[in-house]
Amino acid sequence: MGDAIQKQILSDISQCKYFSIQADETTDVSQTEQLSLSVRFIKDTKVHEEFLCFVPVSSSTGKDLASTIFTQLSQLGLNLEHMCAQGYDGASNMSRKYRGVQSGVKE
């Protein structure tokens, strides 16, 4: 069922020109580090915010998380050139100006 929902979300995004991402790294109750990846897009004049997936990560450095985001979005078939914005929590590894995920994605 989850795959069917994800496929529909990806289809909706592909019908839109632009999308933005929201990402957050967390450790779950089993002590597994993972990245939560969500998207925002406009469809039929309405803003949609949808959860895409959790991605297990082995490193929480800004560079590695940015690489994980790019890899996951590409594997999902999203055109990275249509990503127009990014959002993160205030943690330094996510939003640090020069070495956080934000700066890695901007490059």
C-alpha cells in the first residue's frame, strides 16, 4: 500500500514544474539513524505537503546527508533541476551556512 501511495505522490509531483523538499535526520527507538524526506508542491492551485520516505543513514555530516538526499530523489525519479527550495530544522548539520546539508544542496 505504501508503494502505491508513494507512486501516486511522485506522479502528482511530475505533473508540476517545481517542488521543494523538507528533510530531517533523527534516530529512531532502535537507535537507527534515518532521514525523513518530504516534499511540497502545488497541484490544482492547492499546496500539498507529502511524506516520501525514511532513508537509513550511516553518517549525519552535512555533506553525506546532502548526498543521500540527491541519491534518494534521483532513485525516486524526481528531476533535481525542478527542486526550487529546501527546508530543514535548525540543527547545525542541517542548516550550517558553509558545511551543512543546505550548503551541500545549493552547490
